[in-house]
Amino acid sequence: MREREIDIIERLIIMNEQYFIPVFDGHCDTAARIVNDSDFDIGKRQTDGHIDLPRMREGGLNGQIFAVCIDPGYPERVWEEKTFESIRIFKRTIEAYKEEIEIALNGDDIQRIAKEDRIAAMIGVEGGHVVSSLEVLERLYRLGMRCLTITWKNTNIIADSSEDMERWGGLSDFGRDLITEMDRLGIVIDCSHASSGAFFEILNRSINPVILSHSCMRAICDIPRNADDDQLLALAENKGVVCVNYFPAFLEEKSHRDIMKVWSVYREKKGILSRRYGGDPERAGKELLPAAMNKLENLLMPGLSLVVDHIDHAVRVAGVDHVGIGSDFDGIPLTPVGLEDISALPNITGELIKRGYSSKDIGKIMGGNLFRVISGVCGSG
Ligand SMILES: [Zn+2]
């Protein structure tokens, strides 16, 4: 039997159980494509990129956190305005396809939308650098943001990033207030990218389960961006979820070295060119990306079974109730073989079946756990 067919049978078993279990991905960067690429139509099947509505349907997806990420290379004074503008454009686009997709604000929304055979889109913001005050946080909440990734690659006024200098030893005073306010409003706290110090301080401070929306395991690929076993154990105690990222540079150290050799040069050049344009990383990126992609295309990528190795490890350490999927699609320049875009999602299910996971556990990993955290944090009305 083909994997796709096995997957359909599995999903029917899951749906036939008493409770609702959506297929839900914790992180993608498709919102940036919607906002910055006027030729991109999410309603049409594309030949490039990783996500559009037809391919989401093919992949059997019920829901997705779409992260809006404003490059810190833009002048600081425009971060806030760009975030609000991006969310508005994203919402307008989703509204134009309301037959197929709708913004979800909580667990009830996700359940209702999925049962109508449409896709639930949850708005996230990646990078707390754009949140300069608790008032901004509340405005973002009112616009529909239900998940905030505390840091991106840069240490910000809230917390330290895993890929930048340590400034606070975890959270700043403002960061501590922000966590309390996120708990009060009902916004999912996303610790992907944050430093280990920030992660543990957030877990101590928050009353809610947290997520790592797109992170891999340090036990397999030892880089600061990934989660170590102590973090996984703490996450289990917190009742949170780690959603596994598909980026080969986070999946294995060899790919990390190969990709970063090209990617860090690209980023550096992009920063320099962006400054020359008066702070326009988008324009600089568009100019420099094709050459970088040419170099990357020749690299040999791992297969999707390596993604499932990371899932396996997280399940062994944290338990099957604390693992999910967080593709990082449209934010990663390369993907594993067999997981080229969102339509290939059933291949993960197929691999989990091969490794002996029960349909109930597959349901938890493919979205049930993330749905549980979102429903708990964002309330049900
Ligand atoms: Zn990210």
C-alpha cells in the first residue's frame, strides 16, 4: 500500500475516535511571502516555495501557525508599523479565501473551522524585538496574534537569543512583565530561538505550557539553536510541546556546516547591502538570494527519516504528549528529501507508522499536542 493511502486510513481512525485531533503545524514563514511578494497567490498551486492552499489540502493539514517576522535589519522606528501592516495584509489575504481558510483565535475556532473542512490559520509574531511595550502586545492581541516567538536570531529588550550575545542572562525586567501579560491575555509563548537561560526563566515564570514552535534536538545535532535534553524534560513538566523543525541545517551537524558556510556569507552580505539601501533587508535579500540558492542547490540533503529521528528522540526524553511538528516551511532554503513541501506531510505519518507508532500517538504528534496547548492557553471563546 502506498504511504498516502496508509495515511488516509490512519486519519480516518483518528477522526473516528471520540475527540477531535487536528493535523497542525507550529511554524511557517509563508506570511512574509504573502506580504512581500505581490505575484504570490496562496490560492494557486505554486512551483516554488513550500506552502499554498492546494498543497496544504494535499498534505491533509487542518491548521497552521503563520508567523509574521520583521527583519531586525529594518530601522527600529519602523518595526512596529511594519508588523501591524503585515498582519493586516495577511488577514486581508486570508479573508479573500474564506471558503478554504479562516483566522482562528482559540481551540474552538480551530475545531469549528477544521470540521467545516477548511484550514485554521493562527497568527504568530516571530521576534519580540517588535514588541516595545505591553500596550503594543495588547494591540497585537486585538489584531488576532495568539502566539509570540520571544526572540528571533537577535537578543532583544525581552530576552537573550540562542544565536546572539547574552545580555540579560535570560529575561529582562520588561521580559518578565511581558510573560505575565501574555499569560493574562492568553497568548502562546514560543521559546524557539530563545537562549537556554531565557527558556528556563520563562518556564519558571509562566503559569501556562509553552511551545518550541520550530526546534530540533541537540542530542542529534549539537548547535545552540536546538533544544537539549534538560530543556525537553522541563518542557514535559511544563506540559508544553516541542514542534520539530525540518531544516537540514538543524537536523544534522554536517548539513549545518555545509549550509551555514553559504548562508552566513549571504546574511552578512545582505546586512551590508541592506544598510547601503538605508535599512531595507527585503530588497537586499531579493538581490542576493538567487546566487546563494545556486550554491546551496548542489548540497546533498538528508532524508525525511532524520526528521523522524528527532521526533523519536523528543518522544523518548519528553514523552509522546510533548512532541509536534513545526516545519519552518517558506523560511528554510533547503528541505529534507521526501519532505519538499507541505503536500509531502503524509510521508512523516508513513514513517511514524513504519516505526510502530499507534494511530493515537501519531495524532498527538501531528497536531493533537499543539492543539491541546493552544486550546488551554487561548481559551475556548
Ligand atoms: Zn525561526
